[in-house]
Amino acid sequence: MRDGFLWDGKKARIAHRTMNLPLLEGGKQILDIESRNEAIDLWNLKEFLKDDNERENWAYFAESTITHRWNTSQPDNKQGTLRRLFLQNIRIPNWRTNQLAYDLRRMIQTARKYNLEFTGLSISKDIRLQMPIWSHVGVRDITPTRWGIS
């Protein structure tokens, strides 16, 4: 889109990286839209991962939408077993994320890109007991190939 605007639809003669540089470094200070969108997704993830009493309303709605899509892809799962997507060892299949809204799909893809996962240096017993037991993040993944079964 920006090539069409900057170069009138013709092939760019200057690399995007150069165009993004400040004026004093020979660039044109063109906004890097991909990095900007990624930063927005990371900010949304930060808001999405906040504690229950600090969360925005959209985060509850987003979690509900993601949970609904995941539960319909896993017929043996009971409703409500997925809570706090990134606190559990859950990977929503790509074909399921395609059914999500574009912003949610992009947020999940950004989380995957940066390997977002739950880590804690010192977690109190109370907090550990509040974590969901289903697909607990502390349980190591056991794959059939690990046991020699194809």
C-alpha cells in the first residue's frame, strides 16, 4: 500500500529500511507499519494478561470468544476448562484461530512469535492452588513419538 503511495505504483528504488530512517540519516521517517502493529498487539497482550480486578471489559469478551472457539475444536473438553489461555499449556490450532476476529488472531500470532509463556521466579502456594489444573502449564508435554508410538 505504501509503495503505491510513495512510488506511484512503480517499483521502489530505495529500500523500506532506508525510508524508515530519520531524515539526518538519509531516510524519510516513514512509519514502519508492521512494527507499529506488532507493538499494538504486544500492548493488547499486556492488557489481556492483567489480573481479574484490573482487566478491561474487552479482555473478558476476547477470552470468552477464544474459549468458545477452542472448546468447539475439542469435543471431549467440558465447558469452562480453558481459563487464562497463556496460563495453560494450550495451543489453539491455526485453523481455529482463522475463525477468530482479525485483532484476536493477530494478538495470538504475536504471542506465538515471541514465545509468550507463563514463568514465575517465586510463586506462592495460594497462587499455585488458584491456577487451572486442566492443561496445567507446569506439566510437560508427552507426545506419542516420545514413547516410540507413531
